[in-house]
Amino acid sequence: MTRAQSVKFTNFVSQDGNYRFDYEIDEKLYSITLSHNTQTFLPETVQKTILFNLGMCYLIDLVELVVPEKIHINFFLTDLQLQFWKSLYQEVAKEKMCIYQLDLALLDVEWQTNYEGQSIPVVSLDDQKLRALCLTGGKESLTLLKLLKNQDDLMLFFLNPETSVHRQKVFDRVKSQFITVRTISNRLEVFKELEKKYQTSLGSGVDMAHLIFNSMLLGCKYVMIGNEYSSNYPNVMYQGYMINHQYIKSIHFAQKINRYIDQCVTTDFEYYSPFFGLYELKIASKLFADEEFLEVWTSCNQTTPEINFCSNCAKCAFTYLA
């Protein structure tokens, strides 16, 4: 891969439910757009705080892609805010460094903030009532839907379902039965352009953080994501550090981001997984108790519009045994 010299988060813009986040990578402008199939009713001042944090999620994805020498944020951040995002980058990027056999010291980059820039205040979401359930089409999220489908305050949320065959199948299956919201974004197009230019690829990313702040922007008070107990265990030792490719799904990340949200964003919101205490076999037993949602369910990364399982990979083998 080719390393970038600098990545800069310059600005974000909001207009009539359409959002744009601007970045400069080696002095070239890249804009990531975002909208939803429904509009938020939060006050503009509250939206700005949440949008800044969504912009930081995109920033972490971008810097994980190009592993820059310098990162500049054109806003004023407290030490607490800056430390959270620096720590998150280092945690999620370790797996990529292992895959590319790069020195972990490359993650100790220079971070700069604008001490005269706009500060990001803590806001109130006290009037919000909805609970978001984030769906992917995997057994954990569909099992959660089975358990919670009769709750009146439930909103189903999808992150770019059109980019995944099985997420789109699930979205089409449930959109007429529940309050269902999806994101519309060009982020993968931007990522693909950068992958080609820098001969790189995105690692684990920070999709859990995207789900959390999108749900918050849509007026939810809680967000549930079906992350299981096994996600807490690291996978490999690399250059003296244990690396967990599922760190972003772990209870350790949940504790850190909930603490960050409480101290830096709002005291009226929480992310949790009802499955943090359950192993995969227990979750599977609940999913397989009947055939509901099985026609759209998968745990395979090689799905196509015609098949939910390739029947030729390790995940398919594990799923069959479960």
C-alpha cells in the first residue's frame, strides 16, 4: 500500500436532511454524502453535535484506509474527545497493520486540532422515546428482531443496505411491517477510489459507531446491536499486541463509547447488546426455534442474489454445526 501524507476533516454541511462531510487527503477534496429515507426532527443545534461525531466516524474510516502521517481536525476538541478518537483509530487499525505486515508504530501519527475552531457542545435528547434495532441479516440481529418485534417503540435501522445482498433482502422483508429507516451514502464509492489510488483496503472499520450516531440523529434514545460474547476475544498476537478483529463489536468498545457519549455528546442515550452475555450457540438456538426470517438469513460473506450460503467457507461450516 501507499501511505498518505495527511488527512484533514475540514467541514460538515446540513441542508434539508442532506448532509455532506468534507475531507482533504494529500490536499485533494473528498466529500461523503449522507441522507435517510426519513428526516430527523431534532433541533439544529443538537444535529450539529451528532453530525460532528458522524464526521469523525468517516474520518476514522478514511485514516484507516490510507494510514496518514498527519491527521488534522478543523474543529476544537477537548483532550477527552481527542483521546477517544485517537484510541479508536489505533484499536481498529491494528488488524490492517497485521494483514499488510506493517509496523504498528505507523499508527502513532501527529494529530492536530483547531484551537480557534468551532467547539462541540453536549446536548439533550431527553424528549426522545424510540429504540433503534440495527439489522444486518445475520443470526444475531434477526434473533433480536424475533424477541423484540412486538415492541411499539421499535425502529429498525439499516446502514447502506443496497451495498449488501443479504442486508437488502432483510430490508425488503421487514420494511412494510415496522418503522424502518436506511442510510443513503456515497461512502463506499469514495472508499473504492481511495483503495485504487493508495493500493489499500479498508480493515474492520467503525460501522458500530456509524450505527450509533445515525440512530441518535434519527431521534432514538437507545440503540441495540446484536453483538455476542465471543466478539470480546482477541484472535492473534502481532508485534507484542493482541489483536481482536471484532473489537468494534466488543463490550470493551461499548463501555468506551457509552462513556464518551455520556461525557461529550449527551447523557440521554445508550448503546447496548442484549447478547453480550451469550455465546453463539445460545443465540442460534433462539433463531432456529422456528422458521421465521430464515429465508433472508445468512452468516456467509459470499452471498449472491440467488443463494444465502456458499456452502464452501469456514463461516458456512460453523453455521452448519451450530
